[in-house]
Amino acid sequence: MDSKSMGTKEKAPPRKKACQNCTSSKARCGLEKPTCSRCRARGKHCRYPAVSHVHRSSPATLDDRNSAEDSLSFEPSLADFSTIPTAAAFPGPVSGYASDIPHIYSQHEPTQTVDTDLNFDYVDLVPMADAEEIRDRWLQPYLFTVTGHVPKLFSPFTVQFLVCVLRSYPNYLLDEESLPPFIHPLQLSNKPMPRTIANCISLVRMWMNRVAGSEAMVLSTVRQEMERLSREDVTSDFDTLCSFQVYLIYLITAYFSPIENVSLVDDPSMITLQDLAFRTAKAGLTCKAELSRMRPTWESWIIASSKRRTLFTMYLFTNVYNADKGLPNFLSDELRDILVPESKALWEASDRGSWAREYNRHLSKWEDGIIIIIIIIIHTRICQPYRPSGGRSCGAAG
């Protein structure tokens, strides 16, 4: 190869580099700028390595290329600043605090930061009138059979699918950059991490990564934390939601990954779970602005959407629990007219401006009304969901 062709090859554009977060996690990067899709989904500050342009007037040697690679300047990765507590402080539950992650600025690229200026002390929700029906849901298999209600008939494949989905949720907590899809990442932003969630992250990791011989200690610690949550009398709507979320995670973890065939999931724990659901729903599952087809505040929407997602997850889990015990499942009339979970783009918005734009787009898609749950009971051997042609609704799976 002559020097002219080698010079032409030297001037070829460099290979695109993954962002620093994806590089540190050894994950595939979408290469979008200024923020890749993976960082945007996790609310991370996305940074790309600054590339030094090397100009040569002569053919490059191997030593020269190695020197050029060494001259590339990399800024520190945000992966070095962990926001998730470890399990080092056991045997008892611990409280964790979110680290103050410094913003890294570049002289050449605009800085995109995650909007963490959130205040969950004042959210505008509509109280739920029939929340007691959620609390008393555990009675349905015993009362409805007497009153002649027709139970839902689940296909074994439907139950198997629900099991596969639900049992994956504890594994999210093993990754420092992800959460189960019913805990909003910004619930943990701009404040000390809520004690209940900090404990949950550490305890689930200890449960899933336990060392042989520590099973009794792990069981005892998780049981103590669940008992604390059941006794704790919290007044904040935000703290009530967090307690409901983590209690559900503990039950899912213990049910699908039992230790020594000792299950923490029984009828009393399921009753406690539904009581926590009642306390969460009582304060409201819907923003006042949503009822008027207007855009609510971001904080109100985060809490309302997290509540709805957690509640729906609980209903799916109770369906699996009842099916395994041979108990009937009935349609959840108390969930009528509750909004269904919104799009992934809304859930993963990392700043107030992008969320507002996406919510406006969301409203424009549902001109005849945002999609809600309806309950239609057909008095035959099967209860079927029904969707009228002129509305935006779906049958309940609860």
C-alpha cells in the first residue's frame, strides 16, 4: 500500500464512542446526543468522551497510534458516584442517603442535567371514595362465592406469564441504575433517600445474593422490616406510597425466591399489603387536573402514576397468589374509572420541560378521553373485558 492510500485511511472519520455510563456498565449505547436512550431512561447525566483530533503528514506507525489513543482525554464517569446503599451495615436494616452527584461541565458541549427540583409535599389528588373495598379485597373469595358472583377464569398460560413478569422485579434492585417499573426514579431525587426504600434495596440484595449459612439471619431481618412497616403510622402521602411499594417488593421476592421453603407470604401478610394499598389509595389515585383533561404538576403526576402502577402490580400478584391456593379471583369493580398507566416516554422523562411536552402530546392522542378502566360483567361462565367502539377504555385485570 502506498503512502497516499495510507494517508487517505488516516483521515477517515473515527469510530463512534459510547457514552461513559454505558462504557462503565459494559452496555450497548444508542449513541444519541446530547443524551443516549439508556441514560435518559435511567435519569443519568450522559457524557461522551472528548476526542482529540490527530493530524499527520506522514504514514502512521503502530507506536504513533498507541500514543494517539493514550492522548484521548476522558472525564470521570458518573458511575463512580454510587447513589445506592450497600448491605455492609447489616444485620439490621439501615437508612441510606442519596449522594450529591456533581455536575460535570464541558467547554464544547451543552450540559443536560436531570431536573431534580421536585417537592412532593404538596400534591393535588382526588381522594378515592371506595378505597375500603381495596382494604377488604381479601374477603372476596369467601363472600362472593356465597352471593353468587362468577369468578374469572384464568388460563394457566396467563398465570405463567404473570409469574415470569413479577418474579423479575426484585432483580431490578440488583442493578445500581434501575428500579422496578412501579417506583419512579425521581422519587429518590433531591433529598435523602427514603428510609423504607434504602432498606429495601439493601435487604433485597442481601436476600438474592445471600451466602450459604446466613439464611436464618436474612429471613429474620426481612421479617422484622415487614413488621415495622405494618406497624408504622405515617402521615405523609409520599411515605405511605413508599411503604406500600417496598412491602409489595418484599412479598414478591419471598414468594418467588423462597429461602429454605420458609415463605413470608401468607394470608396475614396479604391482608397487611391490601391495608397499605387502602391507605395509599385513600388519599387519591388521580390528579385533579387529570379529571379536567389538563396537565397536572409533574410532582402530582409522579405520585399518582406511581400509585396506580403499584396498585395494578398488587392486583396481579394477588391473582397469582389466589390461583396458586385454589381461591377464586373476581373482577375488581373498585378500580372502575381509574386511569391506566401512561406511556413509557412519560414515565421516563428526566426533566420538567420534556415531561410537559410529552404530556401535551399524550393529551392530543386521546381527544375523546384518556384511557380508563371499565368493568363489564357478563353473567355467563366467563367474565370478559369489553371495549366500546366509541370510548377509550379497557377491561380490568384485577
